[in-house]
Amino acid sequence: MRSPALADRPMRRLTRAELPTDAVALARYLIGKTLTHDRPEGRASGRIVETEAYPPGDPAAHSFVGETARNRSLFRERGVCYVYLGYGVSWLVNVAAESEGVGAGVLFRALEPLDGHDLMLVRRGREPLATGPGRLAKALGVDRAQDGLDLCAPGPLWLGAAVGPTGDIGASVRIGITKAVERPWRFYERGNPFVSGPKRLSP
């Protein structure tokens, strides 16, 4: 079920033209927007409340080594989904963030659940449902099969416009990386209880 405050509000797909052609700008823009996965067993969706940008030339980005079979989706036009297995444990969901041929992406780090709470709970097995990138992918039922999907086109996995007001947006250094650690390219909705990471990074 959706949050009562957001019930009955229509969910509109974002168009590619609405997405900034810049990884850092896109990461900030996506805060408050929605991510939805429609599957035969039902819909799971949430408000995007935390992201990280990995722009061109970033040594922490998967695209830094150049295009490979694994990271090819990062070199597609903005709005294309890139899914990879993090540390051999959890699938992580990203979106390509620049123009065709330019490697860059935005990692979805946390969602505030809207539709499909019970479905997410079955997938995750426990709360919290989508606080952290690995939990987010599992709650939404996303794995490598969704890599390369266009999140701005008709399809089961898609980006949507905000269904309510977005709070103040904060920025911090990124989490869990060892290169370019000082760059403030993590964005989050201030005060949202579904944001992940150390509290000191989300004042």
C-alpha cells in the first residue's frame, strides 16, 4: 500500500527530456521522484530519497575503465538501467546519466516505500525494506535481468515524477568507496527515516 498521505495520487512516467544530461545534476534531480517495478505478482514502488552520482572521469565509477560487456549500459543514453552485483552479494540498481557513448551513472541508494509494501516484505524477509542499495534492489525484485532496460520507455521498470513535495536536499561524500572519497556527490532528502548510511552524513 502507498503511504496514506500519497494515496490516490497518479504516478506519471518521466520522459528522457526531463532528465538533466549531467550525472551530478541528475542524482540531485531524482530525489523525491519515484522508481516502480511492475511484475506479475504486483507493483512495488517508492520515492527515491538517496542517490549517488558517478560522473565521467570519476575513478570510483565502473565506467572509468572504459566500456566493457559488464558496464555497457552505463554508456547508453541517460535513463537506461544499469544493474550489477556488488561485492558478489547484492544487486545494485543504477541509471545511465549522460549521452550515448559517455560512461556515467547514478546509484539508487534508498527508497521510501509506496506501493507493494507486503510484496517488498516477502522479498526482503524483514524491515527495513529499501534502506540501502542492496535492500532496494531486493525489495523491488530487480536483478541482472533488468540491466539495459529503458526507464523512460513503456516497460515494467520505470522512473516516475514526484507524487508529493520533496523536502530539503542534503549532500555528502559517497559511501563505501575508496577512490575520490572527498567528492560531495551523495544526495538525500533531509529528515527522511529511509535514508541509509551513518547519521553523521545525513544531518
